[in-house]
Amino acid sequence: MASSSPAVSLTGVLERIIFFNEENHYTIAELKPENGDGTVTITGPLPGVQCGETLRLTGEWTKHAQHGAQFKIATHKSELPSSVYGIRKYLGSGLVPGIGKVYANKIVDQFGTDTFRVLSEESGKLRRVGGIGKVRATAIKTAWEEQKTLREVHIFLQTYGVTTSQCVKLVNRYGPEARRVITAEPYRVAREIDGIGFKTADRIAINLGYANDAPPRLDAGLIFALETLQEEGHTAYPRGELVDYSAALLETSSELLQARIDALLKDKSMVQHTGRANPPDEPRLVGTTRPTASDSVFLQLPANDRAEQKIAEVVKRLTAAPSGLPAIKVDAAIKWAQAKSGFAFHPLQSEALANALSRKLSILTGGPGVGKTTILRALVEILKAKKARVHLAAPTGRAAQRLAETTGGYASTIHRLLKFEGAKMGFTVNESAPLATDFLIVDEASMLDSRLAAALLAAVPVRAHLVLVGDTDQLPSVGAGNVLKDLIATEKIPVTRLAVVYRQKDQSLIVSVAHAINGGDNSPPPVVSEVAQAQAWSDLNFIAASSPEDCLAKITELCTKFIPAHYKWFDPVNDVQVLAPMHKGVAGVGNLNAALQAALNGRRPGLKTLSGEFRPGDKLIQLRNNYDKDLFNGDIGQVLAIDGVKGTLTADFDGARHTFERGEFGDLALAYAISIHKSQGSEYPVVIVPLLKAHFVMLQRNLIYTAITRGRKKVFIVGEPAAYGMAVRNAESKLRCTHLREKILAG
């Protein structure tokens, strides 16, 4: 589509809405120009407009290859119709509940161009219209006032630099109160509305005349600073550093911010603690010095403080209460499990079993191939033999499925275990209504952020046992906190670190390379220059790529030629997962998905959306929790069918069919390639990892370690050996500042 004229104005009556997107209000419509015959097609965002309105537009004329001339909207202003024709069309559009085309005609026939004034000021006169009684007249009046208010809110918000999509979110959240809220409390929207952050609220407030050092601005800026740091994983932050960070952000003085922190502490918008916030043998934060006497005051958002406090309370409760398990002779049980397994356990494996059976709370950690699965399977068998109630859980669906397969028990995601209820935005299994279990095993515990861990631990019955299993060398949780490492650092909980590699008998290069990475060995595995030179028998291959474009081409060749030719039992779509360090760039998630979709599924007609084009057979990832559909961030599915007429998509997620409408497409993305962070807790038969120096911002030891250990059968690294060395050498991933360890030790 190419522009053929500069910005122009266009005024007319909105005749017909052809297409309307509920999510962003993008509209395709027909407009009847005020000085012309017929209609023209207009396209662009038009929130809150109805047929019959007079639209004053600015924009440009474009020419569509199929549909001809169209007017692309840049800005718009709408006015209520003033002609009888426009009023009749406006009221008959279904805008006002209780007024359809029939009653719209009757009302306009009765009042003509005076109709809107009657609706606003003399609604009692509506009863003069045949078929409209007192109840219907009242309902029409109420609905009319609501629409009038919302219309005014849209107009008001747009004058203050609020984008169309943000305007929609504000009106959806506050309704008729939106204008009052944004005028009186502009910074409130940054706290309460997803997608409208401090910077947007700040722009609105400044347009409204708020001073740079106004207390509401400083308060909101401090909260925003803590929330930004929370997104980096911190649940607490040194007061002095927070002041410096916020002063730069807000361009104001530290003295003013210190005073506002005191005010926020007083009204409990922040919580303050003294003491260390990280283990003493580690630097507190990368790029900062160790805490000093004057720098040992830490601030937290109340939700993070409550979550850590709850974890600390449950740790104390579990370790103090007696066990509810049936009587178990631990040594005899371990010998029985060894006999059933057919081999003797390593002393550390026996220790892990003994800790789990005799201690109420224990931790099992270690890298790949060290025998964690063996111990979990033995533990489940012992507990089943004793008729104990056993529950197994993991943060993701894939991790739960793998846990069930390897232990022979039933496993579920943590959200399903705790029965999340979307309407209440909370778990129905909780401290007041705990799990009906004697023993809970949680795998991939390194993925637990503070808030999810708090909800999980609170639901554990006081007499039950809890075993947390995880690999502390993997990437930390996406959410704030460092729960598994913090629990280990307390030295109050028995921890078994399995270190002996057992999978070496199968000559697993995946396992040996993973352990070499953790040991700091930055020499890459053997490198070949072409895809065809890869060793099909090996479980790990490194294929050199000279550029991002070369990397993309070789990944495509792997998926379309090498893997189908050498491993006919692997499905190139469902069994192969590309894990990229970054989203952007030639070898980033976005471009990889476009290339692999074209290569693996390019011939089928698709459904075009703002999120991209989806085709039957495409692999999908759910990007946000959808509690109505029981789908969670990171769930992988596959498109089954599309309906171009209805604009819907049907997909399969772990055997469950779900239909998505246009307003939900923003929660979906192609998943031929996903980020390494999104892969946490999952394993895939075949993993391909692009690794380039261009990814230097993300190259860290735990990132490459996590990516490689996601591969169950085969791993292909495609990229530059130098980038591999950069990643392994960079062990200084940013430490997370938390207060959980201190809370547990204080208890």
C-alpha cells in the first residue's frame, strides 16, 4: 500500500462499520462525505464511534491493491449527528440498549432534531412514543447517560496525549469515573492498569499541570522504581541506592525523595527492613559495593514483603511440626527401593531419600544426569507402598508431564494443583483450605518466584512433608525472588547436592558439556563448518555460522533437511524447539519464527492478525495466563483450524481444544522459536540454539547452560565459538537482592 497524497482533511457521516477490532479499536468503515455522493472507505483506530456520527478526520489517501482508494486516519474528532437522517442511523445502531431500529424510528419521528436534547434533559417525554412505558423510558435514559459519559471521557483523554489503546484500557477499567480518576489521581493508573506505566501517567500529569516535585509524582516515581527493579528480579533494594536511582529517573533531589519515602512508609505503601539482604559470601549487586553500616536499610513493596514473610512462616511451621507419614523404617525402605531398582544407590542418593522421609522439608539439587530422577522414582514408590497420599507438581505443564512420566505418579502444574480461580484472581487451595496430601514433591523449584512460592507453601498441611527439587545453576525465576537459593543459603534446611554423573555411560555429550560449562570450561565442543558435517549419532553438535544470516540459513536447513533425513521419528514442528537468547535481530525469536513458518508450513492459507499470521499446523505459545481457558504463560499448542469468516482460531494444548477470537490473539505467538527464558521447566526431544556475538547483551553462563539442558535427545548449537566462550566466561549474572533469607533466620 503506497501513499498518493499529503495529509488532508475529510468530514462526513459514518455510514457503515465493516470491521472493528475490540482490542485496539482498529476500524474499517464507510463514510458519506458532506460534500459528495456515495461513500468512501476509511481505515484506522476509531474508539467509541457509531453509525450516524459526523467524523472530522485528518490523514492521507492510499490505494489498496484489491480495494482501491482508502482514507487512512491519523486523527479524528466525532460529533453527534445533527440531521434527522444521522440521528435515526445513530440511535438505530444498537448503541443504546432498549433502542433498536424500530424504536429509533419512532423516537426520531416524534422529536426530530430535538431527539438528543429530549434524551438528555426531558427523558420523561419518551413515554409519548408508542410502546415506551416508564420502565423502558428509565432504562433508555440510564443507557444514554452512560454512553454520553463514556463518549466525553474518550474525547477528554485524547486531548492529554493518551493513545487510542490506552484510552480503551482506561475506559474499560474506570468507566464513567475515568475522567475524574485521571484528573484527580493521574499516577493511580500506572499502578492499576497493565500497559500504562509511570511514564505514560507522568506525561498525562504534566499535561494536567502537575509540578516536577509534586508529592504524588515523587511517590509514584518511587513505587515505579521499585516495580522496575522487581522486574529485574529484586524483591528488596537498598534505600540509598533506590534514592539515587529514583533521583536520576525523576530529575529531582535526594532530600525530597527521602522525605517521600518516609511518607510512603507511614501509609504502608512501602516496607523497610534493616540488615543484610544477600548471603555474606556474595557481592550484593553487580556493579555495587558491599553494604555498609549506613547502607543496610532495605525497602520492599508490601506484596513482596508479605510473600517472603509467608514463606518464612511456613518453613518454621513445617520444620517444627511432627510428621504425618505412616511409620517408615528409613534404612529398610532405602534397601527395599534399591532392590526394586536393581542397583545400589550412591551415598548421596541414599542421603536424599533419608532426608525426604525423615525431615519435613528438604531440598534436592544437582545438574543433569546426576540421578535426581532415580531418587524421585524411588521416593514415590516407597510412599505408595506405605499408602501415603503423594502429590507432585511443577511450575509448567511440560515439567509436570515429565515428572509424571519419570516417577510413575500423577503430577500437575502448581496453578492447577492450587486450583486457581480466575474470577477471584486467587487460589482456592490455600492456608485455610490446604492440600489433602501427606507428601508434596515440587520439581523445577528454581523457577519459583516469591509470590508463587508463598502461595504453594501456604497450602502445604502442617503435618505433610515437602521436597523441593531444582537445579540452582539454571536461570532464576522469571518473577521476582531467588527462593531456592535463599532457602539453601539459610543452612536451616537439609540439602542434598548430587554431583556424580551417571548418564556418562551413554557417552552423553549434552551432560558432559553442561557440567563443563558450570565448571567454567569455555572451550566449545567440536565444531563443524557445515550442517551436512554434523555427527548424527552424537547428542550434541556445534555448527559454525559466520553471520546472523548464515545462522538463520543453517537452522532452517537443520529443520527442513538434516533432521528429517537422519531422525525420521522426530517431527520437525512438534519435536524440534529453537531456543534463542534474544527476541530481535536476524537470529532472534521473531525472525526465526517467520522463516521457520515459511519453511515448514508455508503453503497453507492463514489468518492474518496484529500478532502475525497463523496457519493450521503452526506451533503456538501462550504468552499470558488465561484463567478462563486454563492456559498459562509458556504453554505450547498447535493450530488445528482457522475460520476466516468468524475470525477465530482453534488450537490444541495438551489434548484440550480451545477457540480464540480476535481480541485474544495478542496472547498468542508462533513457537517454532521461543526465548531461552520461556523454555525454563521444559524439555524437548531436539533443541537448536543460535549463539552469536551479536547476542552479547544476553550471553551468560546460566543462559547457555539452561538452553543446552533443555535438550532430551539432541542439541545443535549454531553460531560462533567465540560467543560460546563469552557466555561461559560471564558467570557474573546480576545477583538478586531479596530479604527472604533474613526473614527465615530471624524466625
